[in-house]
Amino acid sequence: MKIIDFASIESVERYKLMSTNIIPRPVAWIVTENNGIINIAPFSYFTGVSSVPPLLMVSIGRNKKGLNEPKDTFKNIKETKKATVCLVPVELTEKMDKTGEVLPHNISEAEKFGIEVERIDDNFPPIVKGCKRAFFTTLYGTFERDEMATIPFFLEIDKMYIEGEFEPVARVGKGYAKLCEMEN
């Protein structure tokens, strides 16, 4: 038996323990839009938290690596209050993985990685074409404390997009896995 005191280990070690043991975690491909630039970023610290009101939670890091500015998703949701949360189908795993790369804020992942998007609702950012499940959300609130490396964003689901069957991708440790086939 082993008990690990999280207060006595580094944050990187805590992250590794959590991300390899809280499994599987669905992957959210979050699409935001600000000043005409479409940002697409993957998040595996994502889950549903309430049905009344209908809320999702995603944890977003405060800063881009090596830069003293917030991640684009963080900044865009704070400013526009809107996000489209796409569930990633197996066939888009490779493209989704590429969008984890840190890019300057004026570069769109859609353009850089050749990811097609489709505008379903004019009041929200587009979905990633090929995603068969997406939530159109509005910022409900955040829980911010100085010591937190990532900030939980609570997003209220306004609408949901559903198309046919799909196999969602989940994060398992450092890798990805298929969950199961889902139907309408």
C-alpha cells in the first residue's frame, strides 16, 4: 500500500497522477472566435457537472507556455462569453492532437492545420466539420484563485448539435482511446 501526500509533491507529478488515473476523460475540442480568428483547442479536463442549469466544466491554463499571456481559449471565452464544445470523433484524432500546439493568438488552428469548420448557428462559433456532437455554450462563470494553475470555466449549454452515430475519443494517460459507438 502507498499513500501519496499531494502537498508534498510537485504540480507536474500531481498532474501525471491525476491524468493517468482519472480515466477515461472525454476530449473536448473547444472552438472560440475573436476578431474573426477561429481558435480550436483540445481539452481533456472537461466534463458535465449539472443538468439544472445544464453546465459543462473545462479547466483552462492561465498562460501559454513561455508567454506571459492567457491561452486563446481562456481569453476568447472571457471576452466573447461564447464557445462551441465539439466531441472529437475517432477519425479526427490526429488533427485534434495537432491543435494542442501553442500558436500566436493571430494564427488560426483551422487555417494552419487545414481543419474545416461549419457555421451551424450564427450566435456561436462554428463546429469542426466531421464532429457529430457539439454543445453551443455561454460562459456561466469561473472559479479563480491565485494558486490555481488552471481555471475551471463553467459553460451553460444553450443548444446541442447531434448528427448520426460516432465513436468519441477519450484521453487515457498520455494516449487516446475509443470509448464506444454512440447513436442518436
